[in-house]
Amino acid sequence: MCMKRNRLYYSLFLFLTMGLGLLVRKSSFALPALVNTYAGDLLWALLVFIGFGILFPHYRTKTIMLISILFCYGIELSQLYQADWIRELRQTPLALVLGHGFLWSDLLAYTLGVALGSILEKNHIQVNF
């Protein structure tokens, strides 16, 4: 099934997810360890899914899922590369995108975040104005 995503609605959802991710990051001291460890990565992957949904509004959900997973996994695998210049770059705000070090558990969190986006989309959470 080919759908058309409402970019305005998805943009609002993107900013809501971004805000929730930053809130989780700022509130880490008050969150349970499991949430503190994985919520940020899950929300980041959800953000990636929403972003690709905005960029490609006519693509099927499965295609957006695949693109999102490949992107998230690619970023995580890039963390295995530890040259001086990239370590310095990871000390800037870009660290929110680039990350710091490879963790297998992050791949699971990314998978769950993209799956959450897919489930929300498939259950008609999108609104067509």
C-alpha cells in the first residue's frame, strides 16, 4: 500500500519526539536504569524514521523502515572508527547524531525505535488534513 504522509503532522511528531529525547537526556538522574540506558537510542531511531517519512512521503512503510535501520546501524558501525579527527568531532553537539562508542545493545534499541514508528504509522496514527 502506498500512502502519503502529512508532512505538517509528521514534523510536529518529529519535534515532539526530539523534545522527549532531550527531556530523557536531561532527566537521566531520575529515570530507572533500563529507561536511562535505552530510551534515548530508541527515540533517536524513531526520530530517524519520522525524518525519512517526511523526506519521502510516498514511500511504503517497509521502505522507510529499511532506510531508517540502515542509517541507524551505519551511524553505530561508524563508531568503530576512532581517528583523532572524528573523536574531536564527537566532542561537539554532533555527538547527538554521531554517538561515542559502538554498543551492540544500541542496535536493539534502534530496531525497537524504528519498529515503534512503523507500528504507529500502520495503526493510522497519521492525520490527513
